[in-house]
Amino acid sequence: MSPETPAEQRLSAETILRAPKVLLHDHLDGGLRPGTVIDLAEAIGYKALPTTDPEALGRWFRDAADSGSLESYLETFAHTCGVMQTEEALVRVAAECAEDLAKDGVVYAEVRYAPELFVERGLSLEKVIEAVQVGFAQGERRAAVGGHRIRIGTLLCGMRQHARSLEIATLAVRYRDEGVVGFDIAGPEDGFPPTRNLDAFEYLRTNNAHFTIHAGEAFGLASIWEAIQHCGAERLGHGVRIIDDIETGADGKVHLGRLARYVRDTRIPLEICPSSNVQTGAATSIAEHPIGLLTRLKFRVTVNTDNRLMSGCSMSSEFAALHEAFGYGLADLQWFTINAMKSAFIDFDQRLELINTVIKPGYAALA
Ligand SMILES: [Zn+2]
């Protein structure tokens, strides 16, 4: 936001906090409270943490994730996953996730994780999924008692570098009436194209199930094209590299390539995570982030946190950063929020109800 922006258009932190927000891309193992990581490590005798001071540990996660490459960013997950190997740990982390998001003004969130990462100490995949659902329900109840209404939908992830996607997709379908709303594949993009998991996507489509794919974060257009046209992804996790198919001429005219036009015109939601992209080097700064141009071109842009612990962010801090960098006001924040709600994997009537009874009235009250 430029210094000349009139004071009446400046949004206070309190206004942004109170604005209803919808989050589609948040990793359960990327959003722990530092104090919880320490407690859980102690409970199971996990000795590999770099420090046991909560504040210093929070800083360590942000710094380690700031290294500029996706691969080393993913290394920080060794610690969070390392302490999430028991039922009690999973319940606690999921409950706190729901509570923290609710306190941040998030009214609907889809939180994702890969069940196969939490079986090191003998939990079955089913036990992992059930424990997380118990935790989300607990957190939703505790948030409601505190006056914050939130609903969490779960996305189960397969890991690109492993070969268990079909098995996880089967579980996503099996648990779809118990709060699991969709599927995703995560992990390193380079060298692991989404088409490696075609059997999982075919299974999901056959079963009328929903899925998004991490594509177009570290890797370019080929990955986005495969995710949409070969795999049938309904949304793109990140998708920022779609910018590589958009050219701005010397005359300032913007030209969209065919893939960019397809993504925009078929309203494929982009799950954009600004701070995370800056940390992994997918964008140089928030101010230079492609979200500015993509928003101007009316792509279906949504704003997301990705990993709140590693990026030291929240939905409110992401909105505040965008307000600061691009001058987005309440109408823009509502647009991102409704884009996200429209793109959620829950039933259409439930999305509509949240838009009409929670989101629109919430923004109207702030205006
Ligand atoms: Zn992600």
C-alpha cells in the first residue's frame, strides 16, 4: 500500500482479524504451536529438536524454512511429523489447529495431511484418520464455546515420492461421510509428475470424489497442464507458475497463453500461499508476487497459509500483507473469501449457506 493511501481505506489489524475468512490450503503438520511440538517431543522421548524454548523454536522453524528451496523447506517437517506419531498427539494437534484458525476469524477451512507420515510408531492409517477427526471435532466445539464458529473439512494427501496414493485415495472415499472432503498429492514436485498417481485420480473420479493437486509451485506449466488435463484436478495447490503463460507486452497489454486462458475461463481455483512462496523462492517478495496480476486478470484466486508454523503466518497476517502490498480493501478480501468458499469441496448448498449467512453479513458489518 502506498503511503498516500487515504487513512479511511487503511484496514486495522482488528478489522482484518474480524473479517470472515476461508482457507483451502493448510497443512496439519505445518501448523503446530511451538509449545506443543516441545510438549509432544517430551512425551514420546523425541530428542532431535534444536531447542526446547518455545519462542526460539518458533524462530528456528521460520529461519530453517527461509532457506530458499522447497527441499530444505520440507526438512522442517521431520520434526513436526516426528512428534505426531501417537493418537493423543494427533488429537491434540488437530484440536489446536481448529481452535487457532477459529480465533483468527477463519469460518471454514480445509486442512490436509498425509496419513502415511504418522505410522512410524505402529498406528494404522485408519487410526490416524480417526484420531485427526476426533481432534477437529474437539477443536470446533472448544472454539464454539469461545464464541468462534468454524467448520473443518479434511483433505488426505498422498506423497509424490511414495507409491501409496491409490490406497490413500481409497481411504478418502471411505471416510467421506465422516469429514474427509477430498484428496491431494504433496511432496517434491521436481521429478515426481502428478501423472505418476493416475490410478488414484481415476479411482477418485470414478467415485465422484473431489481432489486438488500441488502443482505449479516449484515447477512450471507442464506440471499444471498434467494436473488439470491428465489427472482432472478441480483446483491447483499454488498454481502460481501459471504466470509463465502470461506475457505483458512493451505497450502494457497482457497476453494470456492457451493454458492460462483455460485455467481462468473454466474458473479453476488457485490456492495461492503468498508467504510460503516467498520462503521457497517461488516469488521474490509479496509486492512482486504474481497474485497481483492474477487478481487483476480475474483468475479465481484464493489466499492461503500453507504452513503457519514454518511461515510464522496466519490468514489475517496474509490478508494484512496483501493489503499493505497491493492496497486491497474489504471488497477485495471478501472477493478472495467468496472465491475460496465457492471452491470448497463441501456440498454446494452448504457453501451457499456460509456465503449468505456468515461471509456476506460479516463483511457488511465491517464496512
Ligand atoms: Zn502445500
